[in-house]
Amino acid sequence: MSELTILVVEDHDILREGLQILLETEGYQVVTAIHGKHALERLRTCLPDLILSDISMPEMDGYEFYEAVRASPEWVAIPFIFLTARGDRDDLFASKRMGAEDYLVKPVDRQELITTIRSRVERTQQLMVAQLQQAYEASLIMLANAIELRDRYTRGHVERVMDLSVMIAKQIGLVGSQINVLRFGAILHDIGKIYIREGVLRKAGPLDDQEWEEMKRHPVIGASLLQKIPYLSSAIPIVLYHHERWDGNGYPEGLASDQIPLEARIVAVADAFDAMTSSRVYHIESSTEQAIIEIASGRGSRYDPAVVDAFLACVEKT
């Protein structure tokens, strides 16, 4: 049985009851109203997953009801389908101008009705997932930037590393979910620095052995912070291994070549390039040209040759 609730707004008793029976047979929960004002009362106590509304009704017609629904922040995202007997082109154009998702003409075919409802709900759910991901990503960027702001020299580092990582990944041929994983990993690559002492992060001179060992812990700390967040678990390898080197001389585990996840190899190049071209307390920023030469010189030693080639192709386009 479906857990989705549909609000049916129809002044014709027989038709309203028929729609209710049809939809309940398909497994939907149905709430009914006899006109727009009645439907607004229903909405105050029940938030449906979709609204199916007639246009021509007493008290408050479908258009007025639609406008009232869309004027409320609480209801603005509810999918809305007009159902009318008119079949008038003017009705169709008016509905589209108002932004209604779909328009069905009575008498509507059972299969057409169910297909339209399922399609509309599915599209809305996909949109909500996309919006949720965008909001989640924005929140993660805010969090990562809050950590980066402990060092005024790294402001904007997170967004730049993310953007460059995605450019390199697309040049290599990564698509879909691989890009999404990469974005989260790039955003969170330095999240472990939240537990590194301020004095170590901001030290102007070289780190001593003890301080360097503390700094080298941040990938492991970052990975451990994400272990209890299922949505971000796929980003853990990027966070953990973005300081590994192609020749095996990186940290924390000394992985080499293809042992290092591809996404981590990509972030390693993007992170290094941005660090080189940003002024830090411990070094003066390099020019873009100098940084490109430095990245190219690390091809096959510090960095994956294929990732460096993709990086160079990206910078040539900009």
C-alpha cells in the first residue's frame, strides 16, 4: 500500500466519491474537499503529497485555490494537477501560465490519471532530492569554510579545490555519482584540521617533528569524523588519502599509484595547485604559471600522470 496522500477537491459528489474509490483502490490515502475554501481548511490539518483539483467550483474555484496554495511557504512545493470537464484551450493556457504541473480533462481515463499522478510525484521527489543535496552541499561548504577561516590565508580554498577537482574529473571522464562523491570529498578534504592546534596551523616557520606528526594526523581524523554519517561514507577515501603520493612517499599509509583512489589523486592535484597559488603564513604565493610548472614537474612522482595531464588540459582551456 502507498503511504502517499492525495487531496481531491471536487464539488460533484458522485465524481468526488468515484475518484476517492479509484485512488484508494490503487493504494493511496485520500482526503476530499468540496471546493477551494474547504480544501484550505483540510490543508491546515493534513499535508498531502499531491493535490488533484477541479477548476469550476462554488465558493472558491480551482484557480483561486491554486493561488492560495502557492502563496503559502508551507504548501508551495505540493504537486498540483487541475482536473476539469471544460477541455477549453483557455483553461489549458491559464493553468500553464499559473505554473500548474499537469492538466487533465474529464472524463479522465483511469490509467491516464494514475500514470499522471505517479509521474508527477516521482518528478517532485527527484527535485526534492536534488534540492536537499544542494542544501546539504551548501551546509558542508559553510562548515568547511568555518574551519578554514581559522587561517585567514585559506579563505575560499574549499570552493576552489572543489571546482578544480570537478573540472579535472570531467576531463578524465568521470560522470554522475562519481562526480557527486568527488564534490563531497573535495569539500571535506581538510575537515580533520578542526582538531589540529591553532599554533600548528598558523606557524610561520617550518614545523618541528612533533608538529609535523600532528599535522599528518588530519586525514585520519577527518575520515573518522565521517564514519558515522552514511550519506558521506563514500567520501571517506578521498579525505583519508588525498595526501598520498604516486611514488608511495605520502601519508597516512604510504599508498602508491593505483592503490590510491582516483578521486583522492584528483583532489591531491587540485589541493596542491590552490595551495601554491594562495598566500599562506608559511609561504608566498606562486604565480599561476609557476604553479602549473610545479604540478607538471611532480607528474609520476607526487601525482598521478593521468590526473596531471587532465589538469593541464583544463588550465589550457581557461
